[in-house]
Amino acid sequence: MTHGKRETIESPSRFPRLASPIRLAGLTIPNRIVMAAMSSVLADEEGGVTDDTVAYYRARAAGGTGLIVVEFTSVNRRYGRAEMKQLVLDEDSAIGGHRRITAAIRAAGSRAALQLHTPGQHADRHTLDGLPFAPSEEVSRRDGVTPTTRMLEPTQIEELIGDFGRAAERAMAAGYEAIEIHGAHGYLPMAFLSPLRNRRDDPWGGDFERRLRFPLAVIKAVKAVLGPDRPLIYRLSSSDFLPGGLSLDDMVTIVPRLVAAGLDAIHVSSGAIEGTLDRTIDPMSADEAWRFAHARAIRAVAGVPVIGVGPVRWPDVAERGLADGDIDMVALGRPLLADPDWSRKALAGDVDAIRPCTNCNWCFDRVLKHINISCAENPRAGQENHVPIVDGGAGRLALVVGAGPGGMAAALELSEAGFKTRLYEARDEVGGGLIASASPPHKEKLFWYLDYFKRRLAASGVEIRLGQPADTGALTSERPALVIISTGARAQAMPFATGDATRVIRAYDILSGDCEAPLPDALPTVVYGGGETGCETAEYLAARGHHVILVTRSGGQQLARSAEVMYRKHLRARLQGNPRITVVDNTTITDVEGRYVTTLTGGQEGRIEAGWVVVAQGRQPGSPLGAGLAAAGIPHAMVGDVETIGRIGDAVHAARAAVSSLAHQVTRQVAR
């Protein structure tokens, strides 16, 4: 049986290996870039393909990606779906919808693959009658008694194996050119492999050989449908990172067995939904391409091409992985949300034009909430059919006040719509709150986004006026067609009495660069505030040699409670493991006098002698500019933290909505 061969065909691209074709079984893929399957929540309630689904995949195929792997698709919804709007292909009636996806992908020049899936224990309870199915019965961790899954019967196991084969037949009828089996992240094929999840003692579990039986049977069933010329890919977790679970050494032993059953490629991911999801959905602090070492180990034994998901954000990283023999193809997920044209730009050598993914996990947060996929930086992602083209500028003057992420995004949108756009910024550089967000340790990726904004602004027609705070009089005197206010949030009053405030500093001022970080003192530095900013500031100062006492009014388990969930897990672990940081929880600061900080804990007063007190007690929205512009009858909108405290994505999306609304309003006024 031919499983495919590795080949590198040189091209004149700046990244010749990335640009070279590769052959999997009988399918030639035009380059080495793969769109990884990701939940989009764009299906309808029954799991059917929608116009939005088609437009979403069409955009990424048109961006030059060689192989598009369409998101996980249920082979039998009776055993549950992973989410309410998961695609299905368990009936012939679903073929037509999927045919629309493949037609769009292939018309754009890409190859179309489908990921087949059954969730096992990770089925959404709303999608099935009763408990989820699993290799073994599981019980609640809370009481150790209440069942949380039901054990699959042998006849049900055989049914599911057949379902994979039947779904593959429908996929071929729909025009897919390859199949990927989702055997990673703790879903059913991986659960059968795992000694933690498969505790059966029958032909489907009990020892290594019997735990292998289900995934091997699924592979054989699907490959029997595909034949030798259509590739079968298997996505696996190189390790689940769980004590007693599946390690990289285990997978190195397992992979040759999987390949021998009929695979043409291996797609290497990692982690498990339950316990190590942060090793699947990387936080911002994750090193780029950290999984390549795992991919290399698996490639050494696989004998078929290996697809590696790094995470990779830049084409030079992918090219290096190919050159070093870590991978044969590179899988991109979130980068293609941020920039669907990533592949085209990379292969053209136009790296500076790539809108970079920063691992902010805005997209993941939406999927967790069962909201259609989107991207903090790219409001068009998942909205390809709904984001209107903004025009109507016709040389009219538009003013933007504040060059944070919302202000910069608004200025660029206005300029592209034909407005003569002027951007005012009180500081001597653009960035605003984006600088404050990017400055803490392990958040440097956000500077990628700032650099992207700077390049876009430099190439645009936006006139930038730095060091110029704007007031209502100055704005109205220019007679603008519209104004966007994006000045950010304002500092709140100090939350305690300060007889002597000379050694009291605001955390935001340090992180944003509005003031220099203090030098370490012989005495500790107190950071007041256990939210995300306070925790990050504690880490920021500790990295500069401070011994930090982090004082929070909440309990220690509530530290950074509003932070993105994957990032928060790692942030809290770093705080707890940092010998320079001491957390004092359930404590309020009532007074600061010189070097003495008075605290109140459980009704008991205490005192800390500190060199500095850094306050991270939140900021508040609001600006006086809005009322003045309203009085002058000038169309305007507030965007970002000046309106509502939120994340970078909130500001960027609000900017797009505000520009669209105001431009439409101005156009209607002119038409009258």
C-alpha cells in the first residue's frame, strides 16, 4: 500500500519548502500549508451547512492555503455532538450542503479534506438523550459516585466504526478529496487508547493491544472507502500530559501501528480537553513551534508525511521546521482567522503584510460561549457574508481621537472608505492601551499587532498628530463629517487615603510607559489589586528585581479571574512559583503614609513597610468630548475602553461597527 512520499520541489519563493507541492497518496497539494480543522459554530442548529459556513471556507481557500481541513463533523449524532452547531454527515441529506463547501474550496484553488469525529465523553449534554458515551463508565469527581458517562456496548462500538466508514462514503460523494480522523484531545478514538479512560476488560480494552483495536478498526473502515489514491490523515495528541496517561514515548510506539492500518499522513497536536486543554489551545505565553520536537519524534517512526501544528505564526518558523526535518507540512488554525490571506502573503514574501495572530484566544472564548467564530483583530472572520463594505468618504474629513487599538483600527477603516482621516494622540507614540497590554512578561506577541498597525498606518493616507490632546473646541472648529473617540479609560480615584503619595504609582502608568518603573528598593513593593493588571504588574516588577507583595481584596483563587482562561492558568502558576512574589489575599489597604501601608484583614489591622505602592484597582470609561460633539451636531461614536472596559477585540470590533454606522449616516445626510 502506498501511503504517500515526502518530496521537496524548489520554487522561487522566499520560502521554497513552504511553497513546494507535496503528494499524499494520489493527491497533489499545491503547497505545504494546511488549514487545521477548527470549530466555527457556523452550522445551523441541526448541523447543516449554511451560507456563512461556505463563505468562511471560501475566504481561506482563496487566501492560498494548500489543503483546507473542514471542521470536525459528526459521524452519528445519536452519540452526541461536541457542540450544538457541529456539522454532521450522518445522513445522505447532508451531502448537498457539504458539496457547497467543497465546490467553494476547489474553485478557489485549494484541496478539500473533511475531519470525521465522534466526541465520546466530551459530547455536549444538550445534543443527546442521557449521559455521554465513553469506553468506560466515569463518575463525578465531586462525590466519586454519580455517573458522568455510560460505557459503550460492543454492538455500539461496531456501529460507530461503521458510521465512520459511511460518513467517509458521503464525504467522497460530496467532493472531499481527503479525510482526517480526529483521534486527538481526548475524543473517542484517543479515549480508547488511553489507560486512564479505557478500563474495560473485553476485546475493546484491558491491555495495550485491545486499547488499540478501536482506532485501528476506524482507520481500516475509512481507508477501505478511500482506496489507495485518496489520502487518510489521522490527527493525534503526541501526549495528553496527564499522569498515567499517554506520553510521547507511548505515541512513538503507537504511531507505526496506526500507519500500518492505512494512514497516509499523521497530524500532530497535543493535550486533552479534560485537564490539559492549555496544551491544545495555546495561551499567549506559549513558545512558537514548541510542538515541533514532538512532531520530529513521531516523524522519525511514522514513514508517512507529518503535519505539525507549532503553534506557528510566521512563515520563517514554518520554513525552518520543514528544513530541519521536524515536519512535512504546517497546520495553521488561528493565524488563518486573523489573516485568511496568510498563505498568499507568505508565499509572495510579503511577510510584513500578515496580520499576526497573538494567541489572545478571543476566538476560543466565543466558541466556548457557542457564538460563531471570530477574531479580535479581524472583524470579518466568520462574518464574511455580513460585514458591509464601508465607503462614502469621498474626501470628507474624519477625526479619530486616541491611537489605541480601537482608534488605529477606526482610522484605517475610515481611510480605506475614502475619508480624509486625521488621528490625534496625546502621547508621543501610537499604541495606547495596546502598549500596556503587551508590556508584561509573556505578552510580547501583542507588540506584533502594534507593529502591524504601525506599518499599516505608515502605508495609509492617515495623518497622525502625536503629542496633541484634542478638546471639543479644536475638534468642532475643523468641521469634520464625523468623529471617533477612542481615548481609553480614565484613572479612578485612589482607593485609600494617602497622606504622602510620592511613593504611590498607578500600575497602568508603568505598563503604558507614562512613567518609569521604580527601581527596586531594600523594602518590598506592594501591588494593590488581584485582577489581571495587578497580577501582571507584580510579575513585571518581579522580573526587574522587586520583591513584590501582591495585596488583593479577593481570595487567592480569584486572582486574575477576568483573564482569558488559558492565559490565566499559566499566569497563576507563574505567580505561585515566583519566589519574588508573595500574595496577601482577603485584605484591603486603608491608608498609605510614607513607607507604611495600613491593611485590614478579617477586621484586623496590619502594617506593611514598603518602598513603593503600585495601584492596580481598575479604570473607568468616559470622556467629556461626547457631550460637546453632540451639542455641535457632529456625528460621533465612542470606541473601546472609553465606552466600555473590555479586551482588545472589543475595541477593534466596536471600531468597525462605529465606522460602518457613522459612514452610512454621513452618506444619508449628504444624499438629502
